[in-house]
Amino acid sequence: MLTYLNAFLTNFLMPSPSKAFIHVRVNGQILAVAPYTTVAAALALAKIQYSRSSVQGMPRVPFCGMGVCQECRVSINGLPHMLACMELCQPEMNISTEAS
Amino acid sequence: MTAQDTDIAILGAGPAGLTAALAAAPSGQRILIIDEQALPGGQIWRQGPTTASVPARDRRLAMLAQYPNIQWASGTRMIASLKPGHLLLECPTDRAWTVYYKTLVLASGARELLLPFCGWTTPGVTGAGGLQALIKGGTPVYNQDIIIAGSGPLLLAVAHTARQHGARVRAILEQTSSAALLRFTAGLVAHPGKLLEAARFLPLLASTPYQADTHVHAVRKQNERLIVETRTRNGTTEILDCDRVAVGYGLIPTLEPALALGCHTTPQGILVGTDQQTSITGIYAAGECAGIGGVNLALATGRIAGLAASGQDITTALRQAHVARHFAQLMHRSFALGAALRIPPDGDTIFCRCEDVTIAAVASARTWRDAKLHSRCGMGACQGRLCGAAARLYWNWDQGTPRPPIGPARLGSLLLDNDAPNQHGPSCKTTVTPRADRQS
């Protein structure tokens, strides 16, 4: 029971800032992010100019922040059309935008 | 893959969903909490790398962790309901699976009303609550100049979060009139808890211009800065510059799951009785999806729905909801959209972001369907979740019932790839850590 509770607390309750950084790859660039950082935030931290280009080629970036607008679609570990604002960075995650 | 059976399914792990789960848990029935986000909390209680602890949320999560009859499916969205008591769920990194429930509590929450204006697709422009969610997720705003605009008390909370993360909030622009703002403030006296909450924004208000009667008219990018043109009700224009503009015109309920299930709704929310039961027996709705009313109403209705769904007595819970409803009414009266925002912007403004359709391309249509067929508006990835709300406001177009899948889904999910091994099924509550495992 205690292990169960502990796992839950570390997973779901306040992330501790002292935890080790996670390394992800954004368009080939290696980036260290704090645990629980979203992929959308990783794009911003990597100074990626845009997450997708629109039908007419206009640059778009995360807009609604909560999985509604679909502007933040990126590829994660080869899976296309993942919503960057809904996914958390995981160790060794490979994130790429159309721009790459 | 085997289908999963549960007694009570709860869709959404925000304040309403978590409270419903906690209210239903002592009944001993099997409860499955399904949530789109990777971490529970919904929007207002969103967790992230730098967010502060929220006692109300953390207490609930700790209590829920002690119930063996609670299971979690986080990072999971409902994509269809193909028959009564059935839900088709998808975890985007994994696969789909089926859940059969006896009772269902919809706590799907709300999204922002995001209205088009000239330049709203420019990078640097986000929703208001959208910016708050992005910041909480770790998007840096340190040392950035930010303008927050739109309507409602949420703007203050967004400004507060932005400042905590090192941004300079240049201005908060509220579309409602200063008279309405005054009446709202006066009305808060009847809600001491809310007044106390508002007090924490006093330092912010002391140092940030909070301008009523004003909205963002246009934004353009110039030398890596955003040039913002604002308009007041009497037509005065002002030019501001900043790094980010966050605009949101309040909240609208998320109705797609309810519509897909066949529950009766209005644009204001899912229709429910005093026990939060929808038009379909055994399906309950709580929180913002059953009518926008703030966190207290979400907690109150979540508790009623959780008790009712598990066959417990709801009498004491009803009182709590009554006070919260009064506040909701005050909020709706005070932040009603002004006339200038109820008419579409200039014709060359992008209306549908997914398909790059302009206002001019849809304005001559007579119905939503007509507009879709002629311009492809609302037919892109978001399926009209953004422009549909604007279309209703401008032209009073009804969107009808969404067909399954209710959101973008993988083909494999729709084919119900039954032979594939179910990698997470009922043990989804561990989705937060073992995602790396799934790369194989």
C-alpha cells in the first residue's frame, strides 16, 4: 500500500523541482528540461519558430494550450499529429516539427 | 485486447471530476477516471514543472489514492460512444480500448471562447487561459512584455501567473464596461471567499493598467515585436507593443462528449436535473460542461453527481451548489460580450485557423453546413471547435451533433485493433512515468 501511495505521490502530486532534468531532442537539438515540462514548452525552450505551417504556409505556434485548436501538432518519436500541449517530455523523446 | 468493465466512468479529472470520484468512492463501486491531460487537475488545477501546490487538489488526489476501487486512465480521450454504456477511448501514444460503464459522469470542463481578429494567427498570440496553461506547462515568459485581453476574472489569474514567472504584464484589457466591473466588485461582497481570492490580485492591480471597455482590434509582427492595436467602446484606438498577446473571451462548455452520447444540451451547457442527471438515465454531468460557473460550482455539482451516480443521498450537497450558482449569475451578467465583439471582424481576417478560411469566404453562407461545404471552414483538425463558437456568436449558426470520432483519432483506434496487445488498459494511472517504455 505504501509503495502504491508513494508511486502515486511522485507521479501525480507536486512535482519536485529538485528532480533530475530530462533530455529530449527537438529537431535534432538536445535539450534539458525539468520533469513535467510539456512538449509545447520544449518547443519554446528550443526557440523553435513554429510548430506547423498552415494550409497557406503561415507559421503557427501553440495557441489554446489545452488540446483544442490543434495548432501545436508535431511528431513525437515518429508518431505524427501529436499535440505538443498535451504531452509531457519523457527521457530520450524525439520531437520534430515540419520545419525540421 | 479485452474490454474493460467499470461501474462508474468519470470523464475529466478537473475539480468536478475529482470531487465526483471522491464522493462516489466510499460506495465501493469500481470507478474509472478518464482524463485527456497527462496529469490530473484539469485547467484551473493544472500541474506542471513550476506550479505551486494547490491544497484543494492535492488533498483530493491523496484521498483518492487510498481507494483501491479507483482506476486512472490519464492522457486518454473519449473518441466515440457506439452504443449505450459504451465508450471508445484512445491514448494517442498507445491504442484504443473499450470501456463499458453502468453510470457515467461527464466532467469535460470548458474551453476558451477565442474570437478571430486581424493577426490572431501571428506567433506570439495565444488564448488567455491558453497562455496560462502554456506557462504552467513550462513555456518561458521571463522578461517578456505581455498584454492580456478579453473578458472575465480569468484575465487577472493569467496576469498573476505570467508575473510569477517573470513576465512584465503591460496591460490587462477587459472588454466589459467599467460600470459592469464596479457592479461585479460590489456583488462580490455576497461571496467572501471570492473576495478573499480577489484580494491576492491587489498587488498586480496596483502596478498594472487594468482597462475596461477595451479590446484587441489587430496584431501584427514588426522587428520581432508584436504591435497591438486596441479599440475602446467609443472608437478610440491605441497602439501598444509587446512580445506576447493573450486574448480570451471567457469560457464555453465542452459539449462534444455529451452530444456524442445524445444528451440534451444548450450552448450554455449540458441540461441536467437537480441531481445532475442528464436527459439520459445513468449519465450525469458536473462542473463547467453543465454550465460555466467557476470552481466552487464545479466542486458542488461534482459532489452531487458523484453521490447520485453511486446511489447516495445528495440533500446536503445541494445547498453548496445554490450559493455557487448565485456567483455564476453575477459573473455572466458582469462580463457579457459587448456589441463590437458580436460582429465579425474585417473580411480578410482568418476565421478558420485549420483551413485558413477568411471571414469573407463564409459570411455569405446561410448555415454552418453551407459554410463548411463552400469554404471548408470547420472541417480541419479542430473540427470547428474554435470557429464554430465564433460562427454561433456572429451568425447564430448551429453546429448540430458531431459524428464519431468526436476528435482526431488514429485509424487503428477506429478499427478497434482487437488483436493488438493492450499495453495499458486498466493500469493507465501509471502513464505518467512509463511512457518511455512505449517507444519499443
